[in-house]
Amino acid sequence: MSWDKIFNFTDYSELLPLVHNSLLAGLILGLVGGLISTFVVMRDLPFAVHGISELSFAGASGFLLLGLNVVAGSLLGSVLAALLIGLLGVRARDRNSWIGVLMPFGLGLGVLFLALYEGRAANKFGLLTGQIVAIDTPALSWLAVISAVVAVVMLLIWRPLSFASTDPEVAQARGIPMGPLALLFMLLLGLVVAMAVQVVGALLVLSIVVTPGAAAVRLASTTLGATVLSICFATVSMIGGILLALGSSVPISPYVTTISFAIYLLCRLIAMGKGRSRAV
């Protein structure tokens, strides 16, 4: 095994300016991914993230085959999946069954489109595992605008969404429109997943949209505290992964997922230590 392929910082200073857009994209994605990640965990939607990412991959690969904008295809696939899951998956059992049906269909379509695509192999591989230099200026603009929309809407629905996520039965009894709120959140989740797919790939998007929130809820006792920690964890994973990937020939995704997983393990250990201290 050649470690130079994994860690090689010989020309690091010359390569760093090449990932300016990727670093900005990582920062934006860390903020918005961490913001929504806590609610994904609280509402038990990690499986839904995977289902949305598969259809996002299908949309992106289909548009790649047609020579159209890949980001637009990814958005179309994600929004369609989010709508289907939000409308048809009212109960958790129904939702998980529907996602289990949707995932292989979306992945199969994506594989078919990529098999028919005769362009660069890097474009095929990048949709699955991410590309460090995949973010050009137009793609960065898409990411910034959509992330801003997601952040604003999340702030507007923060209180009812927090209430509905922590105590859904009481929230429904208080008159909070659970159905429309859940559908709106699924649409926001679809937008975030579509953006994450462009950087870390369809197969590993959970490391940004699920793992930071799962780690944060181990330490924080409030929704706000967990969200702040989740944003920090997601941002560190994204920026750290990009900086490490720059010095290697390995795709960005292994670095992002490793950092994210390491943070999660550390949070679990800290939570276990606190639990033992309380028991004593």
C-alpha cells in the first residue's frame, strides 16, 4: 500500500488555491447540513436521507447523460423523493417501507444512466463518492442561494418544528399542523441532500446530514445546543476532509466520513463517561 496516495503534501501550497470554491462550499454545506441534521435525528429520518440521496443520484446521472445541468438534475430528484416520502409516508412503518422500495429503484436508474453515459469516468465516480474540484462558480452560487433559503425557512419554523420533533402528540393536540410541517421539512431536507451529493457523493451523504446530529444529541440537552454542536461537527468534517483530500489522490468522501465518524465516537465516549459519573 502506497501512503503517498493517501497523504502527500509536497505541492500543498500550490494546490490550495485550486480548492477555494470547494472550501466555501464545504463551509456552507457544514452550516446548513449541521442545522438540519439534529432534526433528522430527532424525527428519526436517517433512512429517509438515504432514500432521497439515491433519487438525487438518479436525477443527477440522468441529466449528465442528457448533457444538462447536473445540479438541477440532483435537485429535481431530491425534491421528487422528498415529496413522495412526505406525502405517502405518514406513519413511520409506512415511510420506511416506501423508502425501502424507492432506494433500489433510484439507485438502479442512476446506474443505468451512468452505464449509458460515454463521457469522462471521473464524472460517473464523482456522483457516487464526491469530487474535491467539482464545485465551480455556478455550482457554488446554486449552493449558496439554496442554503440561504433553507436556513431562513428553518429559522421561521424553528419553534413549531422543535415542539413537533420533541413531543409530537402534545404538539398535535396544541393545533400545530403536523402534516404540512412534516412535508415542508422533507422538502428542505431534499434540498440539503441535493447540495451534499455534489460534494461528498450520493453514497456518503449521511456523514454530513445524519452523523453530526447523532453526535450532537449525545452531548447536548436542548435542541438549540444540539444544533450548534451539529453545525460545528459538520463544518469541521467538511473543511477538514477537503484539506486532507487535497494532499492525496483519494476522493474527498473517505476523509469527510472518517472525521465525522471519529467525532461521533468521541461524543459517545464522553456521553458514556458522563453517564457513569452520574451513576456514581
